[in-house]
Amino acid sequence: MGLQRRRRQERRVVPAVPVQAALSAAVLLLLVVLSFHSFLSSAPLADRTSPDPVPIRHLLPRRKPSSILQLKDKMEMLGTDAGDVDVFLIPSGGESPVGNLWGSKLSKDFYGCSHASSGFATAEANTVPNRYLMIATSGGLNQQRTGITDAVVAARILNATLVVPVLDQKSFWKDASDFSNIFNVEWFIASLDKDVKIIKELPEIGGKVTRPQIMRVPRKCNARCYENRVLPVLIKKHVVRLTKFDYRLSNKLETDLQKLRCRVNYHGLKFTDQIQMMGDSLIQRMKAKSNHFIALHLRFETDMLAFSGCYYGGGEKERTELGAIRKRWKTLHTSNPEKERRHGKCPLTPEEIGLMLRALGFGKDVHIYVASGEIYGGEERLAPLKALFPNFHSKETLATKDELAPFSSYSSRMAALDFIVCDGSDVFVTNNNGNMARILAGRRRYFGHKRTIRPNAKKLYSLFLNRTGMTWETFSSNVHTFQKGFMGEPDELRPGRGEFHEYPSACICERSKRITYSNSDIQNEAGSYSGKGTVNRSTSEDLDWIDFDYGENAPLGRVSPIEIESEYDAMIKQEDLELEEILSD
């Protein structure tokens, strides 16, 4: 219509012309029409059909991205399939029916048993008057928990009255909490009164305040070690204070003493009502979201990576940052990061943990509670895990700032909240073998063998390294194979091997057996589990992880100048120095 009106206008204003001129005008008009048609063809009209999309292989970057999930997101966005790229696709559906993911079928056959034998003397009969043991714990919450547990047993060995242990307040975190701020001190004293006499404060002896003799015992000190080294001083001075008291008791003790350990750890140590109520509330909020949930202890903070000597592809920036922090531990040997990772000594990344869980059969709809400090790499490092498990929670997302206010300024109290939720989860997963992970593993074994998953980092390393060259089905099958023996099954337990707080074998009983302990003539209502099974079990090398945990990254403090060490303490210092630096915070 526009062209017709234009032509009519031209006829009204243009006079008659010769035929030759008319032909020239027609040719010119034809050229104008063709040009206008060409313009219309190239214009972005709304009803015009788009050309075919460019194939994905021309749009994706030529280099492989750092995260498989980033690449997968691009493929979904561009509407192509995995056939154009060298990567496996992760199923986005729900949980796959592979085994019993949420619990062990064997768990009903075992239970925790920490009762004392009939021959175990009462505290009243065992305690010698005017003999007092004081303990100064070391490290963060869970490292100190091991010290408190072992302190009760040490007092029993020495026939002494235990003064409520002093918590470490001089660590890197500067947590001013004392024992009664974390644990129910009245319950602690009352629940153990048949085993060891415990008092809150050191009394006067002979009308005088007695200054304690400061000592330190070697790590893994057994009963004879305490009797030979500490008892003579205790008899002479009446009061001994043991410092840096973490892992100062042997893993191998007579059965009754091992069971006492369990009574302390699993029954005598209760958090304060305020902490327990907040922790229970967090569990209830998680269970309101789903029938089951996973708790993940994601130890991937800056200090942890620095201490471990592990690097994760962050280039010179990462090496410089972690290297500067490593200087905090003067005796920490320079390590080969690649070798450490190859030997399974490095924590898995958040993405690797997520891939392992999805490969085991946990679906995208599963809710995960993450116990963690500030992750190295921040949200960028967490993004792949959140993509794999969008239902991602923490105490900060479940509770308001006002609810967390009584705890947020104290690292140990915040760690206690994480401890409670992890303990109450259906499945507990850890990417490390630090203090919290080991104590929770032992506790969950004691209370019904709740599912506890520890990555077989040594085997999974090569699998993650070569994952883009295999299908998801192959990857998943390999993960299932490598994780046998690392899934918290009862027959993974090996009595006498590993750290007692992780494998409390003397306190795990099997309903179908009854054995008599020949070493102490103790008849139990059920026998301790023998550990005979066909599942691939972790080796002592697999258990050789660092003693490091969330909230437990403090450098070693110094003994106060007023604390005069005994001659014995000076003698053992050199043999203990290297382990002290590595295992303490």
C-alpha cells in the first residue's frame, strides 16, 4: 500500500515525459523496491523465524573448565546433549535404589555396652585422700573433649580425686568459655560418682592452698606409665596438674578402663541445656524439611588446607596465601602437595564430596546440613556442591541472628551446635579424619551404628582425576567399589586398631555372642564385637590423618612463666615436641 500511494503521488506531481525517460524511471523504481525488500528481509521482525542454532561445539571454550558442573550448566542452557563434549552427565533425578543408603542392615545386631564389671571398685573404695589431679586441656572443643574423657580415666588409675578440667582459653580463637559454659557440670560430677570422685575446685590441704606440681605426660601414656611417672610426684606433692592434656592416654587399656572412657564420653558429658535445646531445635527444623537428612562436616577452611600442605589448583595466589599461614607451625615439614593428595592425606573438595554422594545414590532432592567454618574460595568453591544438592543448610540459614547471638561469639559453643546436629543426622559425612569426625564416628557406632561415611580419599583421588574420560555409570560403579569399608558398617570395626575414640570396640557388643574376658575375669552381658567380617576394612595407613578439626586451628600456646615444670617434664619435652606441634592446635 505504501508503494501504491507513493506512485499516485508521483503521477500527480510529475509531468508527462518521453518514453525513454519513463523506462529509466521504471528501472530506478525497481532498484528502490529491491533495496527496500532486502532491508525488510534483514530486519528483526517479531514474526520472523530464527535461523538454526550454532552447534554447541562452536560455542563452548576449547579448554576444559575447572568444574564439570559449570560445563553441564552450559549444556543445559544451550539445549544440547552430552554427545558433543568429553564429560559425563550427572542424573538429576531422585535417590537411586542402591543398597540401604540411610542405614546399615546389621546395625540392629550391635549396641553400646559400657557397664562396669562386678569387680570394678567404687570411687569411694578406690580414691586415696589428699590426692588431687588437675587437668589443663588443649585445642578446640572436640580435642578438649578427648582430654576430659581421658582425664577421668587417669584419675582412676592414680586413685585420685579429679578437679573439673580447665578448658583451653588461650588458643588462636580466644574462646573464654569454661567447662560450665559448654558442659553440664552437675551432671558430669553426679553421673560418674561411682567411678571417680570429681570436685569443682581444689580444696585447702591442711588449712593451706597447695600449689600444684606442673607436669606433662607423653602421648599414649598407658596405666603403667602414669603409675611410674606421675604417681610418685602425686604422693609427694598431693596435687599434680597435667598440661596440654590431649591424647595423653594409650588406646590400649584393660577393658574396664576402656568402658569407663565410654561412660564419660557417651553418658557423662552433656552439653548445657541452652546449647542442647538450640541444637535440638536445628535438628527439628531439618527433619521438618525432609524425612532424612545428611550432615556434612566440611573441613575446608584456609588454616586446614595450610596445615595439611595440600593445594587445589589456585596457582601462585593460593600457594602464597597458604604458605604464609603454614609458618604458624614452625616444625611443620615442607611436603609435596601432589604426593599428599595421591596418598589420600588431603580433604576432598566440596565438589568432590558432592560427586561421591551422588555416585553412591543420594539424589538431588536430599537435604544437607553443612558444618563448617569459612570455606577457602568462598561461594565459588561451594557452588558445585550446591548445584549437586540445592537443599543446602547450615545453622546460620536455619536460625536467626538473635537465636544464635548467645553462641556466635564463642567458637566452641558454635562447634557444639554443629556437633549436636551432626550426631542427630541420618547420615554423617566427613571429608577429613579430624577430632570432631572421629569422636562422632565412635559415638554413632556406640548408639546404634548410624550411617557414617568417610571418603576413601586414596582410591578416589585417581578417579576424580580421570573422571571426564568415563561415563557416569562407570564413575558411580567405581565409587561404590572404593567406598566398601568406609560406610560405617559394623564389620568395618577392628578391635585394637586405630584411635579408640573413633573405634570404641571394647564398648560395642553383639547380641548373639557371650564371651568372657580372660585378661581381667570380666563376664559381660554380651561379648565385644570380634571384628570378623568380609568387608574391605580401612588400613592403619588410611587412619593416619592429621588431628585437626573445625574450631581447632589454634597455634600452640606457651606455658605461663609461673608454671614451673618438673625435671620429668623437661626430660620428655624433646621426644614429644614434633607430635605436639603436629597434633595440637
